[in-house]
Amino acid sequence: MGWRNRQGVDDIANQFHYYRLTPDNRILWGGYDAIYHYGRRIRPEYEQRPQTFGKLARHFFTTFPQLEGIRFTHRWAGAIDTCTRFFAFHGTAFGGRVAYAQGFTGLGVAATRFGAQVMLDQLDGQQTALTSLEMVRRRPLPFPPEPVAYAGIQLTRAALAAADRRQGRRNLWLRGLDRLGIGFDS
């Protein structure tokens, strides 16, 4: 396939895919179909969603048509740690003795090294270039209560999918969220 140097890859869509080669030369493929369940519920049965697995398989074969017909050996799902700005926020608790990072929204693998350094600086009580960043100092807006949260998330998911179909052009809803500091472009 010409995949040299074993780089990890993701696309630039709002609802993105990520993929990389495993040590035994299989392709790890994921992302895209983040589902929100009313009331922020987390249940084991939500982790087995055939519609999502089918959609991801179709997207895989669109990306790799030469692999049509192979079968997938594993699948997984689970809750996504998110916040209204769709990337991590940081803080401390217990008088600065505990540091945390939350809300990675599926971007944690790439961002955890940064998050760890921020937390180490916070625990050390140091004012550094990292702890001075607005994205570290400022917390995201909280999600609203139900049913407003459910309606807003479903509207946002539909708008993100529409933007992906329109080469990234964002509609009025997404531009409004951006101005409020909510979402990927906040």
C-alpha cells in the first residue's frame, strides 16, 4: 500500500477518522461516530452498536478500496470524555495536591503528553509557558441540563456532518457556537 514509516494518520473532518499500523502490521481504524445518549447515560449495551461498526467498515473500504473483502478481527466502543470546547481542560484540586485533565474528546492519545506536562507544572506550583496558556487557564462552559443538552448535541452533530459534506463550510449554528467559545473552532 505504500504506507512507509508507520505514521499515525487522521483526517481533517469534524467527525474524524484515525488510523495506524499495529506492530503486527494490521490497521487500527477508529473515530467518527460519536453517539450521545439522553441523560448522559453510560451502559454496557451502548458499547455494541452494529450501525456504528457497519458505518466505520464502509468508511474504511472507501479509504482503502484495495482491501475490500478483508474482515475485521476486533471492535470496541465506549464513552468519550468531552467538554463543550471539544479539547482538554486542566485544573487542580485538594489545595493543589491533585492535578487533572479532562475533556479530550477523542484527541487524548496525541494530547496526553502535553496534558501530563501541564499537570506536572501545576503540581510543582510553577507559572510556565504551558500553565500560562489561555486554553489551560480558562475552563469550558458547562453543558446545559437535559433536554437542552440532548437537543443541542444532536443539532451540533448534524451541523458537523453537514460541514464535512460541504468541505468544512460551517453553518450559522456552528459559527454561533464558535463565537461563544464552544466547539472545535472556539
